[in-house]
Amino acid sequence: MDASPNARPTGDGSSRAARGRPIEVDADALAAIALALFAERGFDEVTMADVADAAGVSRRTLFRYFPSKPDLVWGGFDEALARFESAIAPAADRSPAAGGGASEAGGRASIAALHRAYVAMAEFPPELIEVTRQRLRIIDAYPAVLAHGLAKFGAVHELLEPYLGDPASLRAHLLADLYVTTGFSAMRWWARSGDGTPAEAVDAALTLLERPFD
């Protein structure tokens, strides 16, 4: 969920660069402008045309980067997922699904690796903390925005299951649901409370969740 709060798009996507190709626009800057408008006027009161006008780009360009208003709020999710995948990669060969064995010790190692990776997914540079809070508050306040993004968590669920046992088992399925729900709930709580960082909130929440696993 990355975006710089002070960024501006670089170029108008409605113009054409050399060889007839559209000039590239900073998607993070577009999202930051949209978030500022949503915070000022309310999500429902802002149209895609309003965002395009404020950003100085055509509506066609805006829709090329963000097919809908909720997509402007959910920007940065792919980057967060990439952080998770990068952090969990060293443990991939040791997971039960990869043939690393399903011993009790191996299970604890998988849980620990998963915990670290999930926390890494919630780590944002200091300059993006408030933008992330803004995104989460909008998601929390507008059910339609929340519903739009829930499908994205299916990708996280699939990544988690191999570290929680046999991916085809009920146990792995239920525990993956718990991790996804706990991590996201912790971030929404952080956005409302104003305490610490999202990574600290996720770390604390997962620690509470994992106590029965010890």
C-alpha cells in the first residue's frame, strides 16, 4: 500500500511520447492525490473525473492505471505481497509441503518464518506510514472499498498454507484464515489507534495468535 503523499504525476498520459507511445505516469502519485481528495471530501463524493482533474491527467490515463476508485485505495498491495514472498523464500525449502518434514520442530520453524514474513509485509518506509494509515481508514470506513479488496487476500492465503501443514488439510486452511484475518485486523486497529507502526501491530497480534501453538 505504498504511495508518497507529496508526489505528483510525471507527465500527462493523454499526450504521446516519441514513436506514438503514451508518456508514463507515476501511479503512486495518482493514488496519493486521490487519497487526499477522499480524506478531504469523502470517498463517495469524489469521482474518477475529480481525481483526473486534480492530477492533471486524462480520465483515460487514470483508468489505465486504476480501473476503479477502490483500486486507488488498495494500491501498494502487490508490493506488500512481494515483501512477504521475499522474506519467506529462505524457509520455502524447509516447509512441510516442500518435503522438509512435518515434525513438531519443523512446524515451529515454519510458524516462526511465517511470522517474520508477515511482519515484513507490514513494514513501510517512514514517509509512507501516514499514507498507509489513510488507506486503511478509508477501507475501514467504506464497506464497498473493503469488499473490493477482500479477493486480494486469497493470494496471501495460498502463500500461507504450505507453512501451516499439508496445504490440502483443514488445519492449514483454517490457520491460514486466522493469519490473514489477524494480520489485517491488526493493521486496521493500528490505523484507528495511532500507536506505533503497522509492523509492530501485526507482530503483537500474531504473537497473541501463536501462543496456543507453543
